[in-house]
Amino acid sequence: MSAASLDGGHLKSFIERIERLEEEKKAIADDIKDVYAEAKGNGYDVKIMRKIISIRRQDENKRREEEEILDLYLSALGGGE
């Protein structure tokens, strides 16, 4: 694609849309940070909450497979002791 064939208006539209979405993403990230801070203030362990969210995001079959492999490895190490 040469500079002569570029549609500046179309490109500008894409750039502006991406910039708006980046702003929204930052606002959402700030909101999530605030929720974690509130939960921490109420005595919840934020690290564990993040782990729960990570687990819930995973495909159930994939999670079970990873847990089985983890258990197998821990058993091979004598229970992780």
C-alpha cells in the first residue's frame, strides 16, 4: 500500500477508535483496582481472589488436567515436602 493509496480519513477513524478504546480500558482497569482495594479493606486476600478469577476463566477440562499434573508432580516430590 503506497502513501498515495491511503485514505487518511479512514486511517484517522481507526486511530481515534483505538484511542477511545484504550481510554476505556484504562478506566476499567482503574475500576478493577478500586474493587480489589475495597475487598482488601474488608479483609479479603487479593492474591487469592486473583487466583480464583484466573481459575474461573480457564476451561474446566484444561483446569482439571493441570490439577492432575500438579498432583502427580507433587506426589513425585513426596507431597511437596
